[in-house]
Amino acid sequence: VYGRGDTVYAPPCPGKGEFFYPAPCGGITTCSHQGVALALVGEPDFFVPVESTLEMWVSPGGRFSTADDELTFRDDTLEYAPANPFHNGDTVRAALVAGFDTAGCPIVSDTCWFVVDLQPPIFDSLYPAPGETVQTADITVRMFIYDSLAGVRWSEVGRDNFEVFVDGVPAEFSVYSDHPFMYIHGFEVRNGDSVRVCAHNIPDDPTYDYCPPNMADTCWTFYVLVPFGPVAQIIIPPESTISACVDQQIWIAITDTDGVDSNTIVLVINGDTFTCADEELSFKDDTLRFYPPEGYWHNGETVRVQLIRADDIYGAELQNPLSWEFFLDFQPPAATMTLPPDSSWVLDIYQPVQIDFSENLAGVDVAACTLVVDAVRYPFDELAPAVAADSLSGTVSFDPQRFGVRWFYGDTILVAAHLCDSPDTCGPNCAEFLWVFYLPPTEGCSRLPNPFTPNADGINDRCVFTFPGMYYQSGTVYIYDIHNVLVRRIEVPVGIDAKSYAVWDGTDFRGNPVPPGVYLYVIICGGEVVCNGTVTVAR
């Protein structure tokens, strides 16, 4: 007990040493000369540590006093600085093992330990391996990164830590992770390329920041050599062909320097799968041939062909699977005479002719089409047809006056057309068409039969009149009795059916039968009397 004026004071005993670095104890350091420091807790105003009594034990290292260069005491701090570096993986332990203050009280401390990590992270399980030759262009680089002591500081690992060079040229790529694995993908390679992958500044993750983390770097190279499988090329029919061949074959050249394994060939046509085991498919002299069975193709069909497999004899796959379409057209164009309608009667001696035509797929070959009018042949090209841009429809017109032609009354005009389509192969599909139209004959003055017997027996019950200009001009038939009294008037209009109006049934205006006898008739056309005479009614 020591007096301090009126105060009796007892100092703490024993005193205590507290580590303040490394802090906290039990961590991992990347410093090869990691020091240790303790703050000695006492009563510095009255009872201070006696420097000569202080000793620290460090393992590995030994027991040190302040007389040694490694141990210094200053301002109540005892600090150990190793003269020799620690080794990677060392677990270092330190403790104050001796010391007293000026009151004779011992000073003690707990043991502090830490682990020394002097090595950077390790790269393992590299894929593709250094120097490896890979046989695919679809490559994902994989690496296993680990550090058995401090671990990897993954928060500082990203795309910027990696580089990819394809044949020495920096490549674009992406990275993703599944710790402890990192993956690099998305870079493009070609057959024969060399690929160099580099990882830079991959840090470990020490507890303390007294020294920087250990950084890892690596680079390695691998190679791309894709085995060359067979190469396929379309022979017939080419892409988008319009074929008029009802037995259209499909030929494909398949070549390989090592030879093609025909047992691996698979051809799909509109969903039907064929192999060389099928009689429709054969492979000979580097050519695959498909022979369609009878009735296999259909008019208007879109045919999709897919060569999906053909390996060489060593199993190398087809380099360029094929897929293309062609079309089938087995029907000729269609045509209709729209002016005048087929089998119609016309009055115009310059009646034009118009033909509308259409084609469902291959288009009309205008240069191969002709129109025959009244035994004279006219190529479509001379008639300046109006044809749609896709050649699938059009109109051709014949104007008689343009060619110095006119029709005559009583003519029967035959119109024929020869139309062909324009497929890319086989054909063409052609068709012949025939139409007719009529011009009525020129009529004279007549009344038949004469006499006529309107007695409803079905024989000679009516008298039919004709006159010049009939069909083309209207006319009026006046019938008088022998007293010159008008008994009937008959109006005859213009038109092909004019004769059906120019009929007298032997009745008067009121529909009453007239007496038998001789009657006078007068026909007026164009304001003039064109016919007159007598007609006899007999009963």
C-alpha cells in the first residue's frame, strides 16, 4: 500500500499487455515481415514497465528481449519486427512471457496468432488445356481459381481481368462465374485459329491490409482444328425453281476427301424422311439422287427439301446442311373471251375481241402465245397485251380496224388462242382455246309461210316477216285488209332476236282472229317503205 497524500492507492496487479496489431488476432497476412505490437497497460504516472524485464516469445522465431534488435519498447508499446521473413503457410504465435513494472507487479498477455500467405491464387483445371487442339468452334473457356489460405477476393474479379486473342488479335467476349470457376465465352473462332487466354491481377483475400494482396496472372494458348466433314451442293432443282416435271428428281452433290458414309444420309422432303435404305434414294459417284414414286408430286405444291445429315467415314459431320424450296406447276394457263361473250351474236362490223388470261404459278410466256382470229394468226406480242408484273394474269385485245379488218353480215367468226406458261424446267404447259361469235345475215323482203293457217294446230300458225336492215334498224309492220283498214301493227326492235318480234299470228288489235283472205302488208324502216305485198290467211 502506497500513500498519495491523503489517498491510499493500490495499483492493478498483474499488469496486462494488449495486442493492437495485427488486429484482430487470428487473421491472414500477406506481409513476409509481419510485425507484432502490444500496448502495456499500467499506471504510467506512478508505476511504469521496466524495459529490461520485458521479453516476448514468437514462434517461429524464439524468445526476444529489448536487448535484441527485433524487440523495441517505446511509449508503453512493445513492438516486434522480425529480422528474417516468415514462410508461406507459417502460423505465427506471439506472447509477452516476462515483464514487471516499477511496483514489482508482473505484466502478462494472451497469445496472438496469425497465418502468413505469400502465394497468389492458383489456376487449375484449365479448359481447353494449354496446347490442346479442340475440334469445335463453339468454345467456352473454363478455369478453376482458388487460394487455400486467404481465398480469392471475388468482388474484384470481372471481365477486365481477362483477355482473349484469336490469332493474335484481341477478341470480344463475355465472362460469367460460378465460384470457384470462371467461364469465358462468346468469342468467334475459325478453323485453324490459335486462341490465347490471359488472366491478370486475380487477388487473394487477406484479413489485413498491411501489405497488398497477392496477385495471380496466367496465360495459355490452345488451337482450333475442326474436322472437315462432307460438303453438300444443290444440283437440281435450284432454289425457287418452278418445275413442270411430273417426275422431278432431286440431285445433291456430297463430297468428302475421306469418303461419305451413305448409311448416315438423311433427306427430308415435305416432312417425309428418306435414307439410302429407301428405294427412292441412292448415292453414287458423290451424287445423292431422289426418284419420286409415281403420283408423289402435286400441282401447285411447294416442295421443301432438307439434307440434315451426311457424315464421312470417320464420323465427321456435314459442314453445310441444306434447306431449300422449289415449286411445281403442271397446269397450263386459263383463258376466257370476255368481249364479245362466247357464242354471242354481234351487230358491230368492227367488233373488237378481248381475251382475259391467267396462270397459277409459272407465269404466262407472252412470246409463246398466239391469237387466231378468222383464220389469221396474231402473236400476242403484236397485240400489246396488258400483263401483270408477276405475269400471272393479263388481257389481250384485237381491234379489227387496226389491222384493216371488218366483219360482214352473216359471218361466223372463229377465235382461237394458244397459251403457254413459263416454268424453269420441263414443260411448258400449253393449252388451246376456241370461241365463236356471229354476225346475223342481211335480210330481204319476205313473209313466210304464205299462206299461213293460224288454227293452233302447230303447223304454219304464224307468219314471219323480214326486211332489209333487220337486226340493225328498227322497223314497223302494218297489216291492212282488202278495204285498206289497218288491222294490226307490229313493232320490230333492233337486235339479234328481231325475228321473234316480226311475227303475225292472224289476229287483230283486240286479239281476235281475222277472217280468212288476202291482206296487205307494208314495212317501214328508217322512215321509208322498204317492203310491201300481200299475205294470205287460210283457215
